[in-house]
Amino acid sequence: MPNCPECENPLDFEVDEVDEGDIIACDECGTEFEIVGTEPLELAHVDSDELDEDDDEFLDEEEEED
């Protein structure tokens, strides 16, 4: 079982049961990670600001159309 890169606690998932693109969260610190590679296992922080920027761009496009 892999450990959380933030707090070093074990992450509660089996490596062979996840696919690239899956989102997992650490039960201890709550940090979310995206699986970006499975062999070897690679995790990337899920940045909520990045998702918010995408939403803002969509809203800006709608406002321009009005």
C-alpha cells in the first residue's frame, strides 16, 4: 500500500485496482491526488484552483456571447 506524499500515512487503495485518471484522497490529511501513472505508480496533486479557472473561462465565454 503506498504512502501519502504529504503526511506519509498509508493510502487506502490497492495499486492494481486503480486506473490513470482516478482520484484518490488521503484519509488522514484529506489531500486529493490523481493517478497519472500505474507502472510505476505516479500521483499528482489535484489542484482545486485549476478546476476553478476552467469554470471561470467558461463563464467568461458565456458573458461575451450575451
